[in-house]
Amino acid sequence: MCGLLSAQKVLSGEVAARTFFVRPPEPVPQLLVSSPAESIYIGKTKLLKVPFFWNPAKLINPHLCIVGITGSGKSYFVKAFTTRARLVFNANILILDWAGEYVEWVRLAGGKVISFGENGINLLDPGQATPEIRMRQVISALEMLTDLASFPSQRSLTEEAIEKAYLQRGLSLNKAGQQKKPPTLAEVHAILKKDAKRSQAASEAARRVNSLLLSSGKSFSHSTIGIDSILSGLVCIDLHSLPTESLRSLAGLTILQFIKDRMRSEQFQAEGRPRLFVVVDEAWKIASDERSDVISIVREGRKYGFGLIIASQNPTDIHKSIFSNAGTTFIFRLTLASEREYLRSSLSYSDYYEEASHSMGVGQALVHIEPAAAIPCPRNFIIDKVDGEPLLEVCYICGGGMNLEMEKEFLVRKLHNFGLTERQVAHLLGRFERGSFTLDAPTFILELEKFGHSRAAIIMLLRDLGAHEKDLLRLFSSAFQKGKAKISVELSTEKEKEKSRRQKNKP
């Protein structure tokens, strides 16, 4: 006798759990897979192991947002991506480096490093724009980065002084491409100083401009950085020598404005692939303000063949309109719930991805894409691990349940910040190299203790390198000290052998 089938109402979550007839939440393969000749390989998806090739032709635009805590793989991804962008698209790469993080890598990769401070730009150089447009850009930047907007009289007097400086140089305010030499901030200061005798507001405005000149080392007075020279090949503009975040942001914002004006004047035609990628890393002051040119570049960069890569440890440093307009977002590990909620409200992903986003390992990333065509499939997926480049050497610290993975350059920078000397860093790197760039955690700890660092300080360093609390507890537990003691004996034996060798070599 045959049984009867009955229909039953079930929740969608219950249906999804019955994966024998539900496809995992990943985009369709035709959206993820492209020819290697026209796309950049990133890695394989976590669930179906589909290779993901980043193809700008399949996306709404070529802009990328990248977020993740220190050591999660964010900067490693930027370096791998830009390396491949040069090979696949023959794209030029410009890195606005706020912290000096990319300097050594760019040199190793055969690129050019321009140090801001030794070099500079004239803040009042119109570039491809008119003097009037440049004047508005300068005033807007100062309002964004200082408290100028709170003092309308000073703002008005500063604008008038800039206008007067252009006219004194014989420049027409509404004409672009004039061959006459532009004025400098020093000339603006002189005009304000002359008016300071009659006005307290002019005196304060003069003081403000003079402070900018002095604090920047006159980096904004004379142009030694040509736009053509920074739009060809792999170029890093090192901004970290400027003393404040506001000055670094002013330099970065000015360079972006010059690039945008250049593209608009030449009417670049996109050929399906970006000609230029600009990396803006940890530039929270210019990425979080809705008045920033970063937002206008994100909205219109595609038609000029311009790709913007914005990276930050904290997603709240990036304005929501940037997330909503970027073609691709890579979310590496984030620990704070408030940061994940900010992203989730910007990109709208499910509980499944929310749970995954704070437990991902190094190199894993939640990816959100905005396809150019309306394709009925999920727009979120997880990359199991970003596949990097051989140039980017990786070091591993393992043991006690811990498996930390980081770029060699990143580790060296952290060790220097921790207080190790050049010789101590070289010694520690030698230990890594002898173990094929892998060092067990107890040895790492003992070496640091040998250099005179306390256990509390070492724990803080390991946290900074990405270690979880449970792994630290296990690592420093009494049960794990056996391994530490064994290594201590091995180190002592090595010292005795070295001492014996030295005595034999004595004349």
C-alpha cells in the first residue's frame, strides 16, 4: 500500500539547511570565472572551490574597498592585486602611502618612491583646472581638514587673498591651461599679513596660513612632483614624513584632485580595463568626509579608466557612499561588532556572513561584488585564502594552537616598533629563514625574552600580530612550558657549541 505525501510549511532557514537541493550561497560560476588574460586571479571560494577572477568588465566599476584588522591580510592583498594589475592590464599604480608601509616593497618591485617633504607640490598650482576651481578645492580641503569652517570671516579673507595672489601673477581666474607661474602660499600669507593691521580676522587667517607653511616644511609652496611622473609605472608617494594626519591628508587630497582634473581634461576613454589604480590606505580624513573628492572619483572614475583602491583597518573610516558605489569590497577579519554592523548596514549581507566575518583566518575574506549586469544570484561569498605572489615573503609563528601568518615586511616593522634593534631583528629573521620562514611560538618568545622584553610586553606584541586570547592562554599555560623548557635546553646547547667553536678558532 502506497503512503501519502503531505505538504508542510517550513521556514526558509530550515529549507536552506537541507542542502541536498539548495545551492550554497555563492555567485554563479560565469560571474566568478574569466580568462586569465583579462582578469586578476584572487583565490578559490570557500564552499564550492570556484576560482575567482576579478574582471572589471563584469563589475559596475573597477573600485575596491578593503577592510580588516592588522595582520589579517589586507596589505598583502593590495600588493598581490596591484602586482597582477600591472601584469594583466599593464596598469599604472600610484600608492598614496600614509604610514610608509609600501616603501620597501615598491623598491623591491622595481618601482619609484617619492618622499613628500624632500619633494612637494604648490598647493595653488591650478594644474589642468582654472585658478577659480583650484581656489575652491583648496578652501574645501582646508575646511575638511581644519576648523576653518567655524570661522567664516577667516575663510572669506583667505579666499580673497588667494584670488588676489592669482591676479597679481597675471592669471585669469576662469581660464585653464595658462602658462604663467602660479602664486604660492607664501604670497597669500604676505597679502593677509598686510591686511592684519586693519583686521583681527585677517591676522588670525595669516597666522593659520603661516602655521601651515611652517608645519609642512614648505612642502606646499613649490612643485617638484610632476603629474606625468607619478602616473607612469609603479609609484609610491611616501607621506609619512609629514608631521600630522591633516598635512598627509591635504597632500593626498591635492594629488587626487590633480589626477581627477587631468583625466577630465583629457577625456580618457575606458577600454574595458583600468589604466590607473590609485591606492589610498588608512586615509580616514579624506575617505570619511562626504565632501571629499574620493567620493566623486568613485562615482565617475570608470569612464576615465580610473580604479581607486581604498583600504582601512576600520570600516567606519570609509564613508558609506563609497561602499555602496564600489564594485568590489573585500572584508578581512574584523573583531568589533560595531565595525561589522556598519559594513552590514552598508552592504546588506546575511547572518551567515556576519558570523563568518569575525572568525576568518589570515588571508580569508568576505567578498561583496556589484555586477555590471543584473544577474539573479548572491553577491556575497568567502574567499578561502588570497593567493599571493612569490615576491611577498610570508612568515609563520606556530605552536600552542596558534598559527600566525604575516608578510615578512609587516613582521619586521612590528619588531622595530616593539623596540628591537637592527641586529636583533636580523638575528630573529635568521631563525625564521632557517626554519623555512616558520618559527615555533615558544622559540619566538624565548628570543624576545633574551633581548630583555617582559612576558606582558610579548603578549601585547602577539596580540598585535593577530593572536587570539584562547591561543595565548594555551601558549602560556603550565602544560605548554614543557615545550618551552625543551627549546631552552636546545638554545643553551647551541650557545655552548658556538662558544666551543670560537675557542677553537682562537690563535
